[in-house]
Amino acid sequence: MENAGFVGYTDIERMAFQHSLPEIEKAVTPLLWRLKKGKTLERGEGRWKTRSRETRQGMEGKFVKEHTVLKSMDQIASFIAEREYFKANGTYTKLTFGNKMWNLAHVSHVAACTMKGAREYRRNRDSLNTYDMDPVSQKYMHAMKKISQFAQGKWPNDDMSKNIVM
């Protein structure tokens, strides 16, 4: 497609893919090496060693079980092959963002009484997943998203509800 000048793509899509294909190849290489060596792809935070880090339970961040990286990547590839780009994007979103309620710690101060100071309410972040912890994993997950966008540009689904607007 690159040698043909990305025929059939819009100007925006052509600009997006023109320089990113070598980057995609470079980003997928560590994934292939990890798979070849049999290393686990999950690099997120495990369960915390101490149960309570805070004085009140409502302030404690929750452990959120991470989606299996290899299984999610396989699902994304399968959806791309079936031209189900909307489902592929949904799986990508679950893989990267997960089901966390809080991505960052949040502190708010609320007035307690007149002239008596304020109360501090704190909510710690939930557990981090592979996307949050490992920059190498981020790159190959982003590459998978680019592959999905490239495939949709080349082979869009006739049913527009199964495509993603780029």
C-alpha cells in the first residue's frame, strides 16, 4: 500500500499511515520476542501486600483484575479479520483503560464548620494494569490500534455500524 501511494485512502488517512508503518513494525517486535521466549505479557500491579493503606475504607483504592493481554490482543486481531472494527475498538479500550473507577488519587477539601477548618477526603487510585506500567506494552497496544485503523481504511465493513469514525 505504501509503494502504491495508499490508493483509496483519504488525505487524512494517508498522512496518518504514511510515516507510521515503520513505527508499527518496530513497536510489534518486542511483543513477538516476548511471545517467542514464553514470557508473560501481564506486567500490571498485582494485589497489594498490605490490605489497608488508609484509615478509612472509602479512601482505599480497589484492586481491579486486569484483562488477559494475550487473549485481548487475539480478540482484537480476530475482530479485525472479521471486519468488526467497532468490537475491536471496544476490546482495545478495555485492554488499555480497564474497568478502573479512579486512575489517579483524588483529594478534596470540604468546609467542616464555620471557622473550624476543613475536612480532607482522599480517594486513592485503583490498581494499575499493564498499559499503565509498561511503556513497551503501550507501544505494541498502540500499534494494534493503528493496524485496526489501517485495515478499516483498506477493507471497511459494508455495515457502517461496525466501523469506527476516524
